[in-house]
Amino acid sequence: MSLTEAPRPAFRPPAPPRPEGPIGPLSFLLGMWRNPLATWSRQSFEIPFIQAEGVMGRVAVLNEPSAIRHVFVDNAANYRKDALQLRVLSPGLGNGLLTAEGDEWRAQRRALAPLFTPKMVDSFEPAMIACAEWLVARWTPLREGRRLDVSAEMSRVTLEVLQRTIFPEGLARDPADFARAMGRYFDGIGQVHPFDVLGLPKWAPRVGKRDTRQELRFFAGAVADLVEERRASLGASSEAAPRDLLGLLLTARDPQTGEGLSEAEINANIVTFIGAGHETTASALTWSLYLLSQHPDWRAAVEAEVDEALAASIDAPGAIDRLVRTRATFEEALRLYPPAATLSREAIGPDEINGRPIRAGDTVIVSPWVLHRHTTLWERPDEFAPERFMPGRREAIDRFAYLPFGAGPRVCIGMGFAMREGVIILATLLRHFRLDHAPGHEVTPMQRITLRPKGGMPMILRHRAKPVKD
Ligand code: HEM
């Protein structure tokens, strides 16, 4: 068996059934409420460019790499985040980096970019390794065969990473409480209410929607304490702030006006970075571990790689770069279960995309969930085939056919951070443990801000033989 080949055919990772044809407005609204993934028809995965008019107004769904490049890069200035996305995200994330537009967005992105340069990500590596080892220490005393909710465990460890990197002075609250609050908050706001889809005003009561005020109060309290503690420790001179997220937010100055970020922008960004920075990576890690559990031959190959590459230590020079099967697994998990399953924009002015007219106000949707499984772009699109991301083959994948982190000016600022973190945590866990999917639990991917397994991911913990250190 060649280890660059998928050794076992035809494991089809779970996905909701696809309606045969376009669905009616009522089914669409219900689907958006229950699970937006289930609203995509079979044709969506086969037709490269769909234009339609429905409850969301005029919509174009793009699965053509050149069309996607046009919207995200070449003519990005003509597209902004659309109203539905803002209605869903803004209550908690305010005008943070994910949701801000125009000059406000530019000033924030410029201020925060220094925290995510490759050099900074390198400097975060020891903290990421320490967090992965922290999780190993947490699981090591657990008995063989113990059932774990891997989804909750991954949220916990990725939050720990944020705490030890971009929030080195902590989050002013117990991280376990924070992880739970963020999970509940995303569950609540991520359920897209029909009134939001229809654009009804805020005062119209969203009956049935989970109330997230308690979580918002929790975040507001934590953020206020964080900022107050930092301001107190800095005294009068905020120029001496450490160059962590809070330091950069507090000292950011607009080069033209010399103005700093407003209190609201600072607060919104703290919640944005905690939200965008841990649930996403946690989801990708959870799916990686699940997919490996369904593919024992590939899992054995990844374990062999990890044992060899980390024989001395994960921080030995070049050790992480040698984890090519681990990285391919993480990238394939991001393909099959992209944590940000839908990206959307609104056209500011009229445009033409590959010869199709776009009017001002049209919504343009690029769904990594559909794009990554599109029959015109991928071989065996619905199968777990991590070898497609191995060196030598990965280069053939079109940049605009694979968008787990988006593209263009609004590309994920944490992409390099998340990739490093994902590979380190996955490799460290695989060196010590083997996780099997818990029998009797049905896995259903569900879109709630991030794409997560419905009801968590129960898995059975097995201890691998103690790794031998050289
Ligand atoms: C596997 C993990 C991650 C995935 C799949 C992911 C995905 C994405 C995507 C697709 C976007 C672009 C959204 C759009 O174009 O509408 C985005 C933006 C963003 N991400 Fe991530 N992300 C991940 C990890 C992180 C991490 C670790 C951080 C921070 C520590 C982060 C912070 C952000 C922020 C602040 C933005 C907004 C950037 C802007 O608009 O300028 N993300 N992310």
C-alpha cells in the first residue's frame, strides 16, 4: 500500500440529503432555521453559476473559480458584507474586524495585522505546543474506553491557545465558562430566523429564537474587566502596552487623523477574536479526529508520521514541517466540513461576472460547503481523500476552488495561526491517543455560525503505547 494513496475506498462522510430541485420559499425559510446545509439542492453541486430571485432578493451563487476571484479580489471594492450576515453577527460582534466596512475596517485591519505576521505566528508556537500538552495531561489520567465530547474538548483547548497567545493576560473569566458561553451564543445567533432572512425590522419579535442576552452580558462583563485591568496596569501611558491584541487595540492610531479606536470597536474586537478565533479551529479539529476514526488505514499512516517526526520533540527544528499527512488531514477536514460554510457579499454597484449581469444590491454567495464538494471542481468530491492535499498534488488545487479561509482583502487574518495550531494539536493528540467514534451516535453536520456536529462529537478514548523518546 502506498501511503500517499487513499488506502480504503468509499467512506462517504455524513452530509444532509440534497433536495432534487430548487426548494420553495417556505421550505427555504424553514431550512435556514433548522440547518442551512440542507437547503442546497443537488444542482447546486453541479452547476457552476446560479442566478435566481427569491425571498432573499436577487442572488448569484458562484462555484466558478474565476468568478469568485472577480468578487473577492479583482473587483472586491464593489462588494461589501451583506445585510443578512450583519443582522446575524452584529448583535455580539458589533463593528469588530469581521463585520466592519470601509475606513473603519481598514484602520482595524492595519492595527491588528502585526499580531498575525508569520514571525508572530512562529513566536506563538511554544504556547500552542504547551496547550496541546496541557490537553494530553488532562486526558492521560482518564481510563481506557472513556467517552469524551471531543467537540467540547477542542473548544476548550483552542480557547486555551488564544489565552496564551493573543490574550496572554487571560480572559478575566474561567475559560471553561467562556467556551460554554461562546458555544451557547453561537448556537443562539447562528439559528437564522425567517424574519432575518426576510429583512424584517429588529423590533419584530423573533419568536422561537434563543435569547442570548445572558451570554452578551457575560462577554460585556469580561471585556470591561479586561480593559480596566490593562488600563490600570498601564497607568497614564498606553504607549507602553504589550503588543498583544489588547495592547494593539488600545494603542492603534489612524495615521491620518491620529485618532484611536472607539471603546465600542475595542470591545467588539475582543469578542470577535474570541469567537472567530477558537470555535472555527475547534470545529476543524473535531472533524479531523472524526474523519480519521472512520479511516483506520489513513489514521495508522498519520500515526506513523507523527511517531517518526516527533520522535525527539515537536519543537525540534523542522518537526512540524514534516507533518505532511497530518496537515493534509486537517486540510481535507476543512474541505469537507468548512467551519465558515457560507460567505456572502452585496454588490454596491452594477457589475458583470463572467458575462452575467449583477445589479446593485444583488447578494453574491460563495458557499465553501458547496464549492468544496462541487462535481465540476473535485474528483470524488464527497469522499474523504486526504492524499489530494499531499505535497505534489496540493499545488494542482485552484486557489479559488478551496476557500476555508476566504480570499482577498477580507481573507481570514488568523489563517496562518489556525493552520499552525491545528497541525500542532492534531499531531500531539495522535501521538498519545486514538479516538474512535462512539457507537450509536449519529453524526449530523449542522451550520450554526460555524459548521459543527449536532449534539457534539462523542468519541471513545484509547491510549496509544507510550511514545518512546530518543
Ligand atoms: C480553521 C480555523 C478558521 C477558519 C476556517 C476561519 C475562516 C474564516 C473566513 C472564511 C473568514 C472570511 C469571512 C469572509 O470573507 O466573509 C475569516 C475571517 C476572519 N477570521 Fe478566521 N478562520 C479561522 C481561524 C481564525 C483565527 C484563529 C482567528 C484569530 C485568532 C480568526 C479571526 C478572523 C477575523 C478577525 C476575521 C475577519 C477578517 C477581516 O474581515 O478582515 N480566524 N475567517
